[in-house]
Amino acid sequence: MPDDAKNILMDNVKNGNPRAVIIRLGAASSKVYSGQKRHDLRIGAQPKYVDAARRDRNRTLIEYAKPADLRAVCAARRDQRTVKRRMKSNAAVATRGIIGFGHEAAQLFETLTPEQQDAAFRELAQAIAVHLKTTLHGLEIHGDEATIHAHFVLAAVDLDGQPLSTTTRPAVMAELQSLAAEVIAQHCAGIERGRRYGDRLAAGASFSEVIHKSVRQLQRELPGDLSRKRAELATLTEQGAALAAQHGKIEGQIATATETLASLNDRSAAKQEEERAADERLKEKRLALVELDEELRLKNERAVEMDAHIERTQAAVVQETGRAEAARRQADAQTHRAEQETVRADQAGEQLAKTLAGRDAAKQERQAALDDCERLRRTAEELTKEVDKAIQDRDEASAEAMLSQRRAVDVGKALIAITHELVAGTLLERDGAPIADDLSALRYDLPEMKPVVRAAAKQGTWLAKKKAKLHQEIEAAGKRQAQLQRAADGLMVWIKRNDVDLRESVALTANCKEAGILPKQDYGNVGRMFPAIRPPRQSDGPTLPTG
């Protein structure tokens, strides 16, 4: 790498990153925090670098906590660990923080809408509080100074009772810089992390250039820095003028190239127009071809239908011709017999009249046979139709019977499933609709099963309520019995402690037995320990009823 390039690279590393987001923290006592709060909220007189005309750009995202409240929070957290002394009056109760930007990062961040800026500041402040294991108690955005920035307030003692002044080591502060760059980059692309102290010192920066400067020090040094920056701006302006002259020449070349490109674009547009017209004609021809294909397909379908109809007609004609031929052969046989009779009649003269009568009768029979054939053919056609209809009715009846059988099986299974659900107590009614562990097994989709399932669900709900009520009554009875048992045991202890003669409390014993209260120990012989004539001892206990 050339030396000039190395020097430029080292200068870039030596200086701060203008696209960086910056995090600064500082501890504050109650008094210092009160002053900081007045400054952040613009209460009272403000420094000259605050532009009062732009005060409407300030926004309060989280109200600042009172100093007394912060002190109470820190004292409560401090008491979690063992300490020898009380919290000092000037102890830190707040950790002040500021979120700032390099000059290029500030320009990028100000391109966001106020809502987007608020979301970024809020997420970053909350992330810092979580990283330091403390809580956020104030967040204010300032837009009335040179660059946009945000002030935030954290409790000075973390959730473990440790002060942040001891937990925010340099390594932790470096982690906060990385965290800030990661969070802000999600809301505003281009903002980066600041350069580390070690990298800047290694690149040749002095220690005074890398340490943080206070606001007062910045106000004192900014005029000199501004003068130097103005001199640099003048140098850059001269360089910009030279670049502008060179830019003019380049613009002339660009204009010539633009004219050439416009001419080429015109020819390209004409060519594209011709191609578009050709594409339109091709589309029209393709559409016409598609229409012709569709018409040909329809004609082919009609031709196939006509062929099928012709085949069916020919088959019917052949069948009818066969039947007619059979009838004709039968008629021919009868005619042949008639002719034979006629020959025999001719041969026998005396039988002529009879033969002629037989021939006429044969002709009549032949005609009758032909009529019978025609009637039989029509009867056969009607029988064929009736047979086809009977077969169709039989198939439909079989299908309906099978469907009914399946429906009956489904209904039987559904009734069994309803019984199981009722026994298990899982078939209930909620908001007018049945619920169960497996509602599909109940075949609620069948119309005839819907009223059955609803009725079963209502019955199941009633049984569940009845069961719950019985459980409650049993538990209440058990509790009452336990209370009475404890009272009885206590009473027996009191009787023994006060030497009460149980022979004089037969009624009390009878009442206890009637109530089902039995003592855990048998005190039946307690009264025998004392003489019957001895008066009862005076005590503060209850007066027992006598028998």
C-alpha cells in the first residue's frame, strides 16, 4: 500500500467516527439530579446554546421521577445486601445518560420522522437499562440545540443492590457503545459504532483527543475549532471550484453522449413499435387458430355423437329385422301348409270347397299370425323397458338400503360415544353449543343426531353441576364435622382441666352423642376421680348444662 494511502487510513482511524452513535453516563446525587432535571425539562434560565425558537421540537417520552422517589428506590435495593452504614445524604440516586451522534450520524437520524426517532430512543434507553440490570425513570429528547440528542435517567443502584458506579467498568461501557450501534442501526441504516480508544491511540491520536470533554470545555474550545473548520471549508471550496470547472467539461461530454443516446433510443423505439405490431398480428392469428381448433373440436364431438346414435339405431333395426324375419318364416311355414292343403284339395275334387275354405282360413291365420308377431314385438319392447326400470329401481333401493344401514351403524356408534362421554363427564353445553373430547365421534354433522347430542349435552351439564354441588356439600359437611369435633375435643380438655364431674353432665354427653361428636379419648371415668359431694370448682369456663 502506498504511504499516502496509509496516512489517510491512519488519519481516519485516529479521528472519531462521524457516523457513530455515542452513549455517556454519569452519577448524580439528589441535588445534582434536581438541577439536571430542570435543565432537561427547560425549567428556568437556560444556556445560550439553547435555541428557544426550536423548543417545540423537544419531546418527553418518559416523565422524570422525583429525587425523593429515586432515593427511595435506591435505598430499598441497597438494603438487599449487607451494609455497615446508612446511605449518605449526597450518595448518587440517579445515573444520568445522554444519547448523541456524530455530525454525519445526526444528519442521517434527522431524516427519520419524529415517531421513528421516538421509537429508536425509547428502545435504546430501555435496552441500556436492561443491560445494566436497573430501571428507566426518565427520557427526554432535545431538538433545540446544535444536534438532536436524548437525555435519560436510570436508578443509580441495580436490581442486585450494587451501585452502577462500580458496575459500569470500561468494558461494560464498551459493550454499551456496541449495543447502541446495534439498536440504532435497526431504525436508521448507516449509523455505526464509534472507534475504540485503543485503535485511535494506536493510529497516532493524542490522549487529549480521545478523552471525553465536558460541556463547559466544549463551549470554551468550540470557537477555535470553528475557525479551523472554516479555514478547511475555504480550502475545500477552492477545490470544489476546480472540480466544478472539470464537471462542466464532463457535462458537455455527457450532453453529446445524451444526444447520441436519444437518437439510438428513437430508432430503438421505432423498432420496438414494429415488433409490437408484429406481436399483435401474431396474437390475432393465434386467437383465430384457437377459435378454429375449438370449432373443430365441437364438430368432432357432434360427429362422434351422431356415429354413436347411428350405431344404436342400426342395432335396433337389426334386432327388429330379426324379429320380423322370424315372424315371416312362421307365416311362410303356415302358407306352405296351406298350399299343401290346396294341392290335396285340388287332387280331391270332392274336397274342393273344404280346401278353398281352409285356404281362406289359412290366409286369415297367416294375417293373424303377422298381427300377433307385431303385437309380440311391441309387448317385448314394453317388457324390456319395464325390466330396465325394474333394474334401476332395484339398484336405487339397494343403494338406499346400504346408505340406511351405514347411517344406522353411524348412529349406533354415535350413541355409544355419547354414553361414554356422559359417563366420563366430558359432554357439556357451553354458550348453547355442545362440547366434548371427541365431538366428531358423536356424528353431530348428522341431522338426526343434532337434537340427541344437544339433549345429552344439556343432561351432561346438569349432571356436572349436580356433581359439583354434591362435592361442595360434602366438603362443607366435612368442615362442619371437623369444627364440631375440634370443639368437642376442646370441651373435653377443659372438663378434665377443671375437674368437672361428668356424672352431673349426662345431658351434655347425650347431646354430643346425638350430634355424632365423639372425643378422641375416653373420659368416661373422669368423674369417678372426685367425690360426688364435692362442689364444682369455680372457673372462667362455660357453664355446663346438668342432666
